[in-house]
Amino acid sequence: MDTEFEKKAVAPLMHIYIRNRKYFQRNAAIAMGNSGDAEMVSYLADAMRDPEELVRAHSAWALGNLGGSKAKAILESCLRSENSEQAKREIIDALERA
């Protein structure tokens, strides 16, 4: 690390990401959802099968943000098998936007 800022602010965050990949995946899903790139839908579909409910919930949000028939079909399919209340709420909200 070159600067004091990197040592104090960035390094601790990177340790969190390394130990808890779910936070990195959550942020990646948010970035994909904000990208406007329909090609991200297939990556988010894979993330909807992640064991972490945090990742699934944010991936659902991202699919709803991207919208389109493929995103909607993925959300509908995942809603039937989702067991997390948080992820279910995100899927339902995303379906309203998709």
C-alpha cells in the first residue's frame, strides 16, 4: 500500500472481501444491475443459485433493474424455489419492475 489512506481505509475493506466473498458478490450484482447491459442477465441468473441469500437478493434486484423478458423469466422461476424471505421480497419487487 502506497498511501496512508490505502492502509487505513482500503486495506481493511479488502480483508472483509477476501474473508466474506458474499459482500464482493453483492457489490458486483449491484454494479451489473446498474450497468444497463442485458448481457449481465446470464451472470445474474447464475448468482440466483448462490447459497448466500444476500447474493440472491441483490442479484434479484439487479435483474429487476435490467428488466426484459429473460430477466423476468429467471425471477419467476427462482421465486418458486426460493426459501429466504429476504430474497423472496427482492424477487417480488424486481418482478414489479422487470
